Amino acid sequence: MLFVWMGFLNAGEEPDQEVQQETTTYLQQPFISIRAAGALRDPEGHRAGMMMIFEADDRAAAEALVKASPYLRAGLYREHHLFEYQDEIG
């Protein structure tokens, strides 16, 4: 199953070096295939959040991946959403 996860940063929030290093390790985990991940930028070009598209066996596995996010654990998101994704083109 494909999932999309979007997290929106608290205003003015930036991850510290430790969270960035943890995120690199987190994105390299071998258990779930991450198809795409990247920053969401506001009109001024500042990081406003992130979006990730990934494959998981079921929603429970997808939720477990989200729960392990270093940004989420550090309290950097004002909100985040997980959706099952159905690719219709491509």
C-alpha cells in the first residue's frame, strides 16, 4: 500500500544538528520503501514542512514509521497527516 505523510512545522521552528542526523538515519531504514521525501517551502522559500510517499504493508506499519520520525518526536510539527495514497497517473 502507498501512503503520503505530510508534516507542517511550527512557525519559525528549525531542527537542530542532532535531529538532522537522526533524520538521515531514519530515512535510510531498510524496512519500508520510501519513494519520495522532501521539504515543503512557503512562498518566501522557507521550510514550512515535509512530505513523504512510502510503501507499507498496512496502516499500522505506516503509523509506526510516522511515530518514529525525529521531527515529530522533537515536537517540531504543529500538525501532521497520514493518508493512504492511490496513484492514478504514473
